Amino acid sequence: MEKMTVVLDNGTYLKALTEYSPRPIHDDVENARATALLEQIDALENPTPEQIAVAEVLMTLIEAYELNYTLERASGVELLRELMAANDLKQKDLEVVLKSKGMVSDLLHGRRPISKGVARKLSARFNVSYTLFL
């Protein structure tokens, strides 16, 4: 299917650009501003082609910023702690899963790495891929 080219009215487009004022995004504050502007346009019942064009510019700027914003991968122990907190579990609750009080303590305190076998047991308990723990 061929994409139709929309003809924009330059005066209306300039007005939309002035109203929404898209600009390069360099930090989270600017990203939040651009996202809020995009949401304003998205909430319009009948946006003009010019407003839609500004929304496309905003999306491009937001996507470009977010591509540069990467999170470090959590360690297996950090993930385990987060899953325990999310499931309101204590150390003793994992002792049943791993069959060892000492092992759970060593894992949580970083004295022992999470092995593939332990990762598989944890993945079964939390219903996530075992590779997340490795």
C-alpha cells in the first residue's frame, strides 16, 4: 500500500510548531516535557495534519533520546532481592526452595554466585527465565 503525502499549510504548521515548540532533548526533564506535549496532541479529538506532523517530530526526538538512555542490567542477586520484595518473601521462604539455609544467605550476601541449577530452581519459583539470574 502506497503512503499518501499530506500537504501541510505552512502558516498552520508554523503556528503548531510555535505552540508546541519541539526541541532537542538532552535530559529527563526535557524528555518529560516532550512526552507531555505529545500526550496533549494525542488527547485532541480531531488533531490537524499540522499537529500530527508536530507529534511525529516529538516522537522522533523522544525515541532518539530514549535510545541513548540505557539501564544497566541488574545482577542475579539484585533481581532475586527485587523478586523477593515484590512477592513479600523472606530469606527463610527461599530456604524451602533451595533446601539450604546457608546457601540462601551466601547468595543474598554475594558470597556465592548463582549457579545454573540454583537459577533454574529460582526461575521455577518466580516463573521467570533462569537466564535472568545468571
